Amino acid sequence: MVKDSDERAARPKRADARRNEENLLRAAAAVFVASGVEAPIRDIAAEAGVGTATIYRHFPTRADLVIAVYRHQVESCAEAGPALLESSASPYAALREWIGLFVDFLVTKHGLAAVLQPDNTGFQALHAYFLDRLVPVCTRLLDAAAAAGEIRADLKALELMRGVGNLCIGADSDPGYDARRLVGLLVAGLGR
């Protein structure tokens, strides 16, 4: 019996199941940005156009859903960097747009610590995953903009990402706090 369930879990998901899961992750991310990770599951279901049972079928616990959204957002942000470098008017424009996506990601993940405690190995693994996937992307964007002479060359990706992250923290406790505006000022300050 265990062997059958293990084999089912190892099988790749059907295309429609992957699309449904993608839709749920996008809907959950949108609701998390608007209302935080403690938003009611019914709000996520309504955003996705499904019943709550569908969400629980894909993500049995809130922690499962939050972790899946987090990983999905990291992947989206990581994939966006190279695409923006190819499609933007300049490397600096690509960097600015990517930082905007990074801010959206940071807003989405607020409250993650309430779901996974920082001393939890799952939290540590997610943080390592975040760094492994996003620091190289930010480095590539910074290097391209510096090589084009658009920004100063002495900034490291992790420094910029920490600065952006710290500017986003204030949004948790003050609804009038505009992290995106402050991050925009920071990024504008990189320019030559």
C-alpha cells in the first residue's frame, strides 16, 4: 500500500494539475500581498475561482501553502532577472524593474516567520534557497548595469538586497508607509 502512494507521489503532475496549482499560487500570493499570510483561505479560494477544498487538496496546511508560495515567488523572481536583461531598454532599467519584483516578493513573504519559526530547519532551508537563487540574479543585474556605466560598481548584491529588505520592514506596522517609494529612492541613488 505504501509503495503505491510513493509511486503516485513520484509521478509528475498532469499539465492541468500544474496549471491549477500555478493558479492557486498566484492567487495566494496576491491575497498575501493585500492581506498577509494569515488571510482566510476562503479569500484565496475566491481569488483563484475555486472552492476551499481544492486549496486543501493541494496544500493540506497553511504552512504548506505559504512555503509553496514562497518558493514559487523565489523562482519567478529568479527567472525574471535574465528575461529583463534581454527585454529592457538598459541593464539599469532591468535592475529597477527586478527590484520592483523583489519588493513584491518581500511583501508577499511578510508573516512567513509566524508560520515557520526562525529556529526551524525548514525556515533555514528556505532562507538558503532564497539566497542561492536570488543573489546570483541580482549580481548579474548589478554587473551588467555597472559594465554599461549606468551605476556605481562597488555595490554587492547581498548589500542591495538587505537594504531593500530593511526598507520593506516598515510596511508591516504602518499602512501609510510606502516601501516601494523608498526603495525607488535607493535604486535611483545607484545611478551615475
